[in-house]
Amino acid sequence: MESWGVVAASLAGGLVLLAIGGEFVVRGAVGVARKFGISELMIGLTLVGFGTSSPELAASINAALAGSPGIAVGNVVGSNISNVLLIFAIVAIIRPIPVDSKALQRDGWVMLAATAAFIAVAVVLGEVSRFTGAVFLAALIGYVLLAYAMERRKPPVAQMHAAEAQQHSPAPSPLWQSAAFAIAGLVMLVFGADLLVGGAQTIARAAGLSETIIGLTIVALGTSLPELVTSVMAALKGRSDVAFGGIIGSNIYNILGIIGITALVQPIAVPADLLARDWAALYVATLLVLLHANTGGKVNRYEGAFLLLHYAGYCWLLLA
């Protein structure tokens, strides 16, 4: 077996490449989109959402092709849990998060519906087929088109999504530099995902843990780094509302986009050791963030701390 130093270096290198590659992809794609006159609203709704979820996509596709469904599915489940109970909680503790009721009514319910559909497919069917992946991806495209049409008529909500694009500025100005950034980011994502999945598989075997547990924890936290950095920076700049939109959007993209595309590339068998505990944590986390967002028009520091305690409890259950 490889030495622990080599495994740790592989894991750390994969995480770094995924984090940097994801940001490069977003900045490059935003730069290209602006050169072609695409609106900030559309950039915020599409490129930023896909870009910040690109580490999850790279890791899940790599894991599915490598025959590691525990990492492929666990990565998405764990990322969505950590987005809400860890990243959202940290942002609320830094600065209370104002919630736009119109964005919550649409995006919040779409997130809840996508989560429920994913759990139902996984538990009832036991796999995500290519057909299901196509349905998920079609639902995501429908959501984006609907959101764009609605937000062109609602400036306050549209401004929030446009501000998500501004969080990834400045993008390289010349078109060729923006394209080079995006291509370099994609290369980093491919190599980073390979290193991360390989290191995670080795750790799981050596530590006697299942690949699913590794996917729910180490891989999920690593691929969520772009959301963490973007959300914390937005909160520090006084734009915690952008963090809310980004995290909700990321959870929608992770299920409908990442699972959808991964299943189209390689159908995914849901691992047997992804237990009711994990599905319950995913659904409860989604309900909690919607519940807190519906009270008082914002998520305050106490509610953020409450969510963080839930994440600590979930991790304890996983590793106990």
C-alpha cells in the first residue's frame, strides 16, 4: 500500500486543484460570457451555479467511472448537507442573512422538491439510470429558464443573482485570456478529481471505512470549498443575501445537474450503506434552512449556531 505521506499528498493536491480549478472555470466562463454580451443575471443563474458545482461534478463522474458509487453519490449528499448545516451556518454567524421572500418561495421549494425526488429515486429504485439523469437535467434546464423569465420582471431578486456573478470578478479581460482560464480550470478539475478519488479510495481501504463515509465527509467537504470561500467572502463584504442564493442554487445544481450528468455518463447504483440516517439528514437540513429562512425575514446568528450543532451531531453519528 502507498505510504500515508503519498496518500495525504494525493488527497491534498486533489482538493487544491479542485478548489482552484473551480474558481478558474467560473472566472473564465464569466469573462467569455461578458464578451458575448450575456447579462449578469443569466451569468449568475447559470455559469456561477455550474461553476461552483464543477468540483462535485468532476469528482462524481470520476468516481462513477472508477466503480465507486459510494463516493459519487456520497459526495453530492454530503455536499448538500454541508452547504446548509456548515457553510450556511458559518455565513449566518458571521453576518445574519436577509432572505428575499420571492426568491425563497421559488428557489426554496425547487430545492425541497429536487431533494425529495432524489431521495425517492435512490430509496425506491436503488439506482439513478440514464433516463432518470436525463429527467433531472431537463428539470434543471426548465428551472433556469423559468427563473430567468421571472427575474427579468423582478429587479430586486435579479440583482441578487447578478451579484453572484460579481463575486467572481475581475475575470480576465481579453477573450483569449478568459478562454485560457476556463480551459486551465477544466484541466485542473480533471486531474484534481482523479487525485482526490484515488486518495479517498486508499484512505477508505486503509482506515477500514466505507467509500460512502469518505464521500460524505472528506470528499464532500473538499468539493464544497468553492461555495465556502465564495459565501464567506460575500458575507464579509456585507452581501450575505448572495450567499443565501448561492447555497440554495448550489444544492439544486448538485442534485439535478451533477447527479443528472453523472448518471448520463455512467448510471449510478446507490450504495447499500447510504442509510436512512443520511437521507434523513439531507431532508431535515433542507427543511431546517427553509424553516429558518421563513421566520423574521432573515437567518440570525443563533439559528446559524443551531444549524452548525446539527452538522456536528451528524458527523458524530457518521464516525461513532
